Amino acid sequence: MSTALQMTAFGLALLSTLFLLLATCTDCWMVNADDSLEVSHKCRGLWRECVTNMQDGVRTCDQYDSILADHPVKIVVTRTLLITADLLAGLALATLLLGLDCIKFLKEDPRVKLKMCYGAGVILGIGSILGLVGSVWYAVDVYVERAMLMSHNIFLGVHYDFGWSCWLGMAGSMGCFVACVLLTCCLY
């Protein structure tokens, strides 16, 4: 039972870590969501903004000036939290891999391997909380920005909604949290 639980947690942690990495690297955290007929599809990410022409499929992207330049707080905080979550999830994945019963590393001391799995679960839990806070922070900021414009009857021509990268970050964080629960609560 323990081996099956470890393998399930490892598979979930691996998939969730990939989701977090993809969310950090991709460009569609905000997407235009106008009801009118649009000729282009606009996405804003943490690192650049991309526009895709819907007629011919040509995509152009504008990189943000510099990582160190003045950016909105939501971008800086989300970048920081997601990069930290990525690093912690990667560390937890490596620790969990070494702590699995089916790996021959430290085979003679099962208590150490169990502690490694528990430690990987704790690290995954911290990473999942950081990733979830970063993703939700960004989503709430997009919602508040949209609500403020709507309450003041301001229409700028483009209406942004949550993009698939934001949802991917939330899904990866929740997957890491479930793997954390499996490793810390259910493994004993």
C-alpha cells in the first residue's frame, strides 16, 4: 500500500510541477474577452504580451523592457511566487524520487526513506501555497481592475479575463497540495 501511495504522489507531483513550470513560462495569464468581433487575440503574460491575428494566424510578441524595470505589482509578485514554487516543487520532486521504496538509494534504512518522503511532502506543501497565492493574487487583481473600470463606466476597448496560464498555475498548485497531503498525512 505504501509503495502505491508513494507512486501516486510522485506521479501527481511530477504532473503538477510541469503545470507550474508551464504556467510560469507561458504568455496567457490575461486574455481579451470582448463580445464584439475581434480580428486579433491578445494575451498578457508574466514576461511578454502577444497578439495573434485571427485571419492569418500570425503571432507577434512584445517582451517587457527588463526583468528589473518597473512593472505592475501583480506581475512582480506573481513572478516571484511562481518561480519560488517551481524551485520548491523541483526540490521536492528530487527528494521524493530518492525517498521512493522502489529506488535502491538508502535501501537498508527505510526510516530515512520515509522521512525523505515526508520532507518532500512538506516542501511540496510550501510550494503549493506559494503557487496558489501567486496565481490567485494575479486573478484577483485582474478581476479588481476590471470591476473598477466597470464601476466607473470606463471602457478602454479591450476587456481582459483570466487566461489558461492562470488556470494552469492554479491546477499545478492544487495538484502539489494534494500530493503534499498524500505524503504527509496518508503515508504514515
